Amino acid sequence: INAEYGGKQVDGEDSSWTSGIDWLQENLECCGVDGAEDWSRDMNLATYWISVNGSNHLLDTPDSCCKESVRASGCGTGAATGYNVNVYGPGCYENGKDWVMDYGLAIGVCGFVFVIFELLCCMFAGCLARKS
């Protein structure tokens, strides 16, 4: 969780931190780093989110923490206690680690194939350069 979550850009759009964290929480179906409690004032991680200058969300989670079936504006109100059934339970660290473990082999194979392709292209280019 970044201290700038909830901030706005000059044009009024959500900051890139806010958009990125929202995307991560929605797609990995997680909340916070270790759980919804990370958004509470007691954890002191999302200082802008819980400050008076921000939105003063002392025990709230962002709406991106809410399960898709109940996601609506304000659905994360009071959910940073960690006992709300409408909010994703696991933290994004564990879910992200699981995602990498699930797709790591496929990502590695794609990377390896890309490197081989690049090497073949370089060899082909060398052959063409030698002929001319």
C-alpha cells in the first residue's frame, strides 16, 4: 500500500498509484498487502487514505477490495476491521505470489522462445549482411 493511494492528478483523474492498486486488488481478488486491516489507521500504511487531507477513511477499505457481487460505491465502508464478508480476505502479497507461481512457467517459456527467436533473427541478419 502506498502513502499516496487516493490521490488525484491535476486533471482530477485518480493517480496512477490509485489506479494500479485498484486494478491489482480487483484482478487478484485481494485486499491490502496482508489483508483488509492494512487499510486501517492502526496499520499506518495508507497515510493519505486515512488522513483528513485525503478522504478520512479510518476503518474503510477502497471499493476495489469489495467482492464483485457487491461492488458499489461505498461498499468498503468500515471493512478495514478484517471481518467483513463483502471484502476479499487474502492479501495481495500471497495472491500475487500464487499468481506468479501459477503462470511463472508459461512466462519463462515465452521468454525463452523470444530469446531463441531473437538469436535466429540476428544469425539470419548476419548471413544476409555477409552475402551483400
